[in-house]
Amino acid sequence: MDLNEVINHFLSDCEIRGLTTQTIGWYRKKLRLIARKLAEVSNITELEQVKIFHLRQLILHLMGNKAGENNPRTPTQDKPLSAFTVRGYVRALKVFFSWCVDEELIASDPSARLVQPKAPEYLIPTFTVDHIEKMLACCDQTTNEGFRNYVLLLTMLDTGMRVSELCGLQVTDVYDRYVKVFGKGRKEREIGLHPEVGKLLWRYIHKYRRPKDPEVTALFLGRHGEALQYGGIKTFLKKVKDVSGVEGVRVSAHTFRHTFAKFYLERGGEVFKLSREMGHSTVQVTELYLKDYRSSEARKEHTSYSPIGEIVFSKNKKKRDKNKDTDS
């Protein structure tokens, strides 16, 4: 079976199973490059020809590529392809070949023993209060677009939602104290809203939101009244960084997500509840967002949460004094 044809069938099945457009696009990009590279590196074009040896050759080849080398839309950079990017290819391989086994297209999974390349641990710097204030100050709240920008920044900070979830928000998803979002796997969840952000969203919807026609139900709109897309948010955040002069931290929706998680914990929130609001499958995934939550920050509320608080020292002192008198 032609490998590219099988990949197309896999993508069609992903669509039938209701995977998001972003997820399907991610698989399409990864798997089509994999098919092209297998043909170039190992002269493999048929599904049944693929063995673990060929996949290891492929991963070694990718690890030797330069960043941007495989993307015709971006310039090639003078640094190797990120280990995180290579790990993404391995993940796509494993999902695809596991699906091929389930569909009885092949008898065994050639990627089963394929090991993920190690990736260095790194911390994602989060925004400080000063950063946030500088970014908010860039928004001219006297204009429709400026007020939208102001509310957009505060919504990202207050909810920590993914950019795909932000783009998918509809007007009907907004309530006074929470919003409903559809996360990974189209799973619906509720995220709380600070009362001030809830008020601002209500004001934006009823005064500043200007759809190009009544059929546009997306919450956040672009300049011409159409639904705001990922590219529009990315462009907007780049402009915010340039105008605000924020340095030392990446201005992205993902950084807002990390900042939300860190502030939530700093202010006494529980990791389990944070995990549910962020839409993570496990608490362990949430903990990855908190690597830069240093022990110096964690200890600030030590007195409030220490088990020593359960001990009544006055009674223990009297007991010790009584024992001392008895001993003498």
C-alpha cells in the first residue's frame, strides 16, 4: 500500500472521529514530511516496507537538519532542529502506526520500540505584574479595537486557555462568572472568570463588539468584524510586545497560560482545581507548567499550611512543666 495514500486515509478517519482542525493539520504536516523523508533517506514508499531500522534512520536524519530547513515558508536557521520538534515527529509516527495495526493494515507496529530523543528541561519565563501593566497600557480603550485588545489580554491572563480555545469562544459561551470552552478532544469544560473580567466581557459584547453580519457568533472579532483566528492573535501579541517594550519574556498566548498557572498557585489555589480549569488530563501535566515556581516562593505561606499549626503549644508547655515538677 502506498504510504501517502494510507496517510490520507488516516487523516480522513481523524476527521470522522471528530479531531479538531488544528490536530488534523498537525498530523498532516508531520506525516507528509515523514513520508517524503522516508522516500529520500531509505527509498521507502510502501507501508509494508517500513521497519524500525528505517524509522531510526529517519530520526537521526531529522536530528541533523537545521531549524526551518523543512519548512519552505521560513528561512533556514544556523542551529539544529529542536529536540522538541523531533519528539513531535516521533509522537506522530507512533500514533499513525498504532492506527495502522488497529486497522489491520500491518501485522506489527514498527515504531513500538522507537525511543523518544531526550530533550533538555527548560523553564518558560512568565509575566511579572510590571509586564502585564505595560501591555495593558498599550490598549486604547476609547476605540472598539483597543477595548477588544484590553479585554483579550485580560481574558488570556484570567483563564489561561489555549489559543485554539480562545479562537473558538462564542458569545453564547460567556456567562457572568465563567466561560465554557471546548478543549483537546472536543471536551467541554468551564473556566471561572474574575468578576471584573466578567463585567468587561459583558461591556465588550454589548458595546464594542461589531460583527460584519449577525451570523458571526465568535466572541473575539478581527478588524473587519470576522472571527479572530490564530494568526490574528499572533500578530496582535507581536505588536503588543513591540509597543510595550516588554523584554526577557516571550509575549505569546502560551506565556499567558503559564502565567495564569503560576499566579493561581502563588495566590493559594489548589493544583487539582488548576488542572481541571486548564483542561489537563492529569495533575502531572499541570505540574510541568510550574517548574519555575521556586521554593523561595512556595515557602511564603509556610506558616499558614504547616502541620505545626495543629499543635497547641500552651498546653504542651504546661504538660512539660508538670512533668518537670513530678520528676523533681
